[in-house]
Amino acid sequence: MNYPLLNVFLTIFWFFAWSLWIFLVVWTLMLIFRRRDLSGWAKAAWVVFVIFVPLIGVLAYLIARGGHLADEQVSEYGAPQDEAYRAYARTEARGRHRADELTKLADLRDRGVITDEEFQKGKVQLLG
């Protein structure tokens, strides 16, 4: 078996280049179908262009429509994650507040400032 090391590296390079190219074509097709500002005919034209003349089609799409890709990614993925984080933070803040209030009530009960009945009423108000 006579296969020089440079040929192994070139084979690996071409394999990854081919994989990257397939990924780029599929990603471009996904972008085309996800766009809401393109009509059905425009999407069909872009798909035909990308499938039948892939190199020119992908490059043309990225040049013609690529300026808004970052904004679309941020609006599509950034806003829901940001809102989810804010909702989580609000929930955690409420939980900590309740825990602090329960601790204060328990401390007041332990020191004899409030009765056990008053502690139970306060606990029901906080948790209810």
C-alpha cells in the first residue's frame, strides 16, 4: 500500500471542504424557506438557482440577502432567550423574597414576638 502522507492530508481536506459546501447549501436553503419577506415565487426562484447552479446561487444569495442575516438571527433567537431569562430571574427573585420573609417570621416566632398562630397565618399568606 503506497499512499503518501500528503495525499492523506489532501483527502481529509477535500472531505471537510465537501462537507462544508454541503452544509452551506443546506443552510442557504433553510434561510430561503425561513424568510417571511419573500413571496413563494421568489423562494422558488432562489431554490432553483441554488440547486441548479449551487456555487453562483449560494454566493448570489449571500451577497444579495446576507446583510440582514445577523439581525434575523438576533431577532429570532435572542429575544425569546432574553425573555426566558427575565422570566426565570423574576421567579427566582420572588422565591428568594418568600424565603427571606419566612425566615424573618420564624425568627420572630422563635424570639417570642409572635405566636405560633400568627406565624401560621403569615406563612399561609406568603405561600398562598
